[in-house]
Amino acid sequence: MNPDGGGSSSSPPPPSASRGAGAEAKEEERGGKQVVVVLVGPPGSGKSTFADAVVAGSNAGRRWVRICQDTIGNGKAGTKIQCLKATSDALKEGKSVLIDRCNLEREQRADFVKLGSTLHVDVHAVALDLPAKVCISRAVSRKGHEGNLQGGKAALVVNRMLQKKETPLLTEGFSRIMSCNDDGDIKKAVDLYNALGPSDSLPSGIFCQKSKGPVQVGIMKFLKKGDTSTVEKSSGPKITLSETKPEQQKPLPKHEKVEEGMSCPMEIEKGLNDKNENEEHAKECDSDTAADFLQKFDNITYIRLVLVDLSEKSRILSLVKEKASKKSIDCSRFFTFVGDITQLHTKGGLRCSVIANAANWRLKPGGGGVNAAIFSAAGESLHHATKKCADALRPGTSVVVPLPSISPLHQREGVTHVIHVLGPNMNPMRPDYLKNDYIKGSKILHEAYNSLFENFASIVRGHMGKQNEKLGPEMSASGGTSPNDTKMKREDSHGSERMKKHKLLPPIMTVKQQHECTKANMPNYHDKSITSSAAPNQAREGDTKKSGVVASKTWGSWAQALYELAMHPEKYKNTDSIMETSDEFIVLKDLYPKAKRHVLVISRTDGLDSLADVKKEHLPLLRRMHSAGVKWAQKFLEEDASLVFRLGYHSVPSMRQLHLHIISQDFDSTSLKNKKHWNSFTTPFFRDSVDVIEEIEQHGSATASSDEKILAMELRCHRCRSAHPNIPKLKSHIANCKSSFPSHLLQKNRLTSS
DNA sequence: GTTCTAGAAC
DNA sequence: GTTCTAGAAC
């Protein structure tokens, strides 16, 4: 029978090379290959159900026993020692064991791993990674729980536990790790173990179940699409770096969200990989540099690295994968992907905004492999854009090329930047030929990856070259980034109409409508009287001049209110909503404040609707808007010193006309009603003004904007990051949460307080 | 039965 | 952006 039970992985079981002859003999004595399955999951994740289902449903002759700490002491709560003893006894009787305890921390499961290894038995981890809110709500509402953990107490416990969760790693000693993200995954995993006969073994390695889940599937969802079932023809391995936008986020307890990712083709190390013994060097370079890189971005930005290869059989891919797991790199932040790097979105379901190209030294489109494929997929515009940035590359260096929005690769796959990178050159026909100096080759390879990651970092965080801590003068240009080129495709709020190809025409008000607005004294956010009768979303012909095609958003009729105010503040001077007016901006009390204090600094520049429109020329304006915001925050602090303010923009605003939010972090407001409200101020969807300014200084555009998918993320406290099942519960939590703010908010004056 | 969310309409 | 409401979740 197939021990993989028709599951999602097609990898054949590896030879049990790690086991000595003695172990095999012991197995024979016991009459099979036993296994210890360590379940990993918080209360409410369904560990007991899982274990019971495996025990009850075993249909292949394997004997299973569930060991549950809650019941081990004659039905009463027991100790870990008792569990270990029971495990040992069961194994000696020839049974396989399911450890039914939370085991969320490495230390908690270490003894079981050790026991397995002492007895020469494989130890698997099955992580039940359901969304926190699912676990919480199940744990809270269950009745008659064996450990009596239910009701309100359960929510607290689950939250506390999830903060400490450590993802199981192969380095801990597990031979196989499987993670399940929804009930479907769990069912599959149960089936897999049920079908496991006494002599069968499951393939070792990490198996992320990536099925489509209901809501918070996040990265796992699109990883699923990387399943080896859609493998294409191989032309050699490649690593690709790309900025990855997952379809949806699954917040992880510690380093929360992953948002920006980069994929790179393995061809960077082409020369080195010609010889098998040098694969070691290559994988070291990949995973070491990746690990360092990810560590730098831990907790700061949602970064992901994706290693791409056309072939599932790639030896490099599996070596890197293995190495990465040993390096304790979070498998959701650095993972391998089988597929075509030029079709990551359309074929692979990955949203990679940045891809790395294993270029040639002349940065020519030709050649073969991934370079030719990327140039061909990206069209002429990549060639032109590349020429603008650099003429040639030295081995070990890389260059960022913003991909013009007319490029098919930009339009179809959402790629905004290509980073050309040149690895070591082992080809005697080329300059800088290294002969057979593989040590030097590895060094250059390392440099190449460093350069690549640095450049990727600069795209994500706007850190080109040296970090500039203050809002000082402009930094030097970043390789000719044109803001228009970096605009992302977006859909309108109904998701029905693709974005227009041209810049939009601001609506023209009819005389009658102007009259109505004046009469009302304030533009009504949802009153269609403000809407132009002249089709507000029509394209303006003359605006296509320079870069031609510009992705832009269509604005609904209700989205015009701020524009109207900014253009004609004098009409609304009688209201007390406008707090300040200047030539450049107005300051307005938000009509539906989401906190005790919530004001908007609205730019008065016509045509500047959102961050996507902001270019270097707007920097002085942005700095002055920021200063005005700080000034108002300070004014509010004089009235209430307990407030804390954050200044920032929405990545994708709902209302047109660029506006900066100044919002107190109490979020104490009846107008804060839903998940979108909450997440728009407490996830990376909210772009701190200081970061936006820095990005534009260094990049010429706001590059790290997050997309609207993030607004559907689960609800987490903005201070302690605990998860909550719904808005009312979240609000009652934040009313009392006294935790300090996450560390990244405490830096760079992202928070303003007294 | 009540609470809460999410999608449509504006 | 908000409001409204069907229907899911409790």
C-alpha cells in the first residue's frame, strides 16, 4: 500500500538511512516501525479528537495509543513524567503513540523527541495550526473538557500559549513535521495515519498542508498551489527573490505576518552547482544569508523569501530546504516553490512583487535559462529599464530595476521590480573567470546573495544604502525608480472592474450639486449629491502622456468627500470640522472617529489621491503634513496626557485625496465597528508617516504598501497581540490592556506621546 | 432568541 | 467611507 495514503505529497519515502542495523533489528522484534506522533496545538485545536480518530480509525493493523496528560492519572490531570513513562511502556509493547498535550514550546516536546530517539523510534510532529480565534472559540465553548479547561478561562490560556508557540522544526529531532491549517487538513492527516500499516513509514521532511481554508489560511493557502502536482518541465534549478503578497495573511504568534517576499532562481549559483560537491556551498549561502536576512526583518516587516525551481526533482532545492529547516528558519518565511518564475501568480498563485534574475554580466536579455525566460516574459520594457540602471554587473553584485507597468510581467504577474544578480563565474569564456577556485566562488556567491537581499530590503523598507533615521534631506536616488512604474494593480472596491489604464479625471460638480453641498455645509460622506454627473471615473485622455499606462483606482461616489473639502475648504468654513486650513493641506476632524482623537491632514494637491500617487516632488508636502499632524497630536496631549498618537496613511484608502491619519491609540469609539476598521489602523495596512517619508526619500515611491487582503486578518490587540473572536470582545479587551506597544512602534518616533 | 459578520447598496 | 440586513454563529 501507499503509506502516503493519497495525501498531498508525491515524494517517495526516503530510505531510512539514519537508522543503524541495531534499530532495524529492534523493529523486527517488535514487528514493525513504530512512531511517536507529538501533537502540537493549543487548547481547542482538536488534539484529542485527532488522537481519538487515529486510534479508532486505524484500519491497517497498526496499534495506536493516545497519551493524554489531562487523563493519565486515573482519569485525572497528570504530569509530563507520567506521559513519558506511558509512552515508553507503550512503545515497548509495540504500540505507536499519539502524545495529546499542547507541546507548543520546543522544550515541552523535547523529552518526547529524546525518548523516541533513545528507543530508535521515529518521532513525528503534527501541528494543528488552526486560526487562533477558532481554537479560542472552541476551547471557550466546549463542555465537559477532560482538563476542565473551558469557558472564559480557556480564552486567556489559549492566548497566552499562542504567544509562546514555537513551530516544530526538524532540528529538534522530528523526522517528519506536518502542519494542518483547517479541518480538511486534519481529516487528511488522520486518514494518513489510519492507513499506516505496522511496517509502513511516512516520508520524512516538512509537510505543510496547504489546503484552502475558510478564512485565515494565509500563506498556507497559496503554498498549496505550489504542490508538486503542477510541475513543469525542468531546465535546471534557480532561486528567485520576489516580494510576495500572500492572498491572505495568517498571523503567526511571534513574528506575526509575512508580507513582502522575494523569490530567486537557483541559477545564481549555476557555475558552482556544476559539480555536486559544491552544492554544499550553495545551500550554505542560500540558507545562511536568508536566515540572517529574515532575522533582520523579524517582527518588522512581512518578509518572505521564495526559492523557485522548475523541477521538483531539483537536488539543490531539497538541499536548501533541508538546510533551511536545520537553520530554524520559519518555513513560512523561507520556502521553496516548484514552478515557473515568470508565472508565479497566474500559475502558482504566488504574488511576488520582486523577482531576482540570475543575469549575465552584460545584462543582456539573451542566453538561456531563467535570464532569457524573464526577459522574454517581461518584454522590451525590462530591457530598456535595465539599460537605464546599469550597463554591466560584477560577480557578487546585483541591481534593482523597477519593472515598468506596461510590462506583461508587471501586469499579469504583479512583478514591480526585477533584481538582476550575478553569481560567481566559472566559465572560462567570460570575464572574471574563477578557474576552479570554489572557495572564492562561494565567497562571491555569498556576496551575491547579500547584495540581492540588501536590494530586496531596500525595496521593501526603502532602505537603499545607509539608514537614514531622521526625516532629513533627500537621499540619493535609487537607481532610477519611477513612482509610476511601481504602482500596483488594484481593483475597485467591488472587485468587479479591473483598474483603469489611465489616470482618472477628478469629478466635476454640477451647479446644482455644489448648491446642495453648500446648503448641507459639509460634504456628506455617503450622499450622492456630491457625485459628479460627469461620470467621475472616466479616464482623462491627456494624462497618459509620459509613462503611458498607470494603474489607478476607481473612486466611488462616496469617496469624493475629502476631495471636495480639500478643493473648496472655504465652503465649509462654518463647520467646526475643519480645524486648520493652509494652501497645502487642511486639518479635519474625522467625521467617524475611530478613537478618542482622530483627525485627518488632507493634502490640497489635485490629483494626489493616495500613496500610490506620491513621488519625490511631494516630499516637502509630506513633511509639512507630518509636522502639522505632530503639532495637533501635541495639542491633544496637552488636554489628555494619557493619549498616545500614531500618524500614518492607509495603504489603499477608501476616500480619494491623500490624507494622513492622526489617531490616538485608545481606539475608544463607537464608530470603530468592524474588522476592516480595526485592521486598517493596526496592521501594516497602516503605513507610518515616518516610514512613508523615508521610503520616498530613498526610493522615490512608497513601495511597501500592503494590500487590502490584510484587512480580513484575524483580530489582534495592537498592544499585546492577543487574538479575539469578534469586535465587541476585542474592544472590551483593549479597554483594559496595559501591555506596552510592540517594539517596532517604539522606534523612530512612530508613536507620539507626552 | 440574540449577537455578530459580511456583502450589497449607496 | 456608512448603512442595511440576511443569515451565520452563538
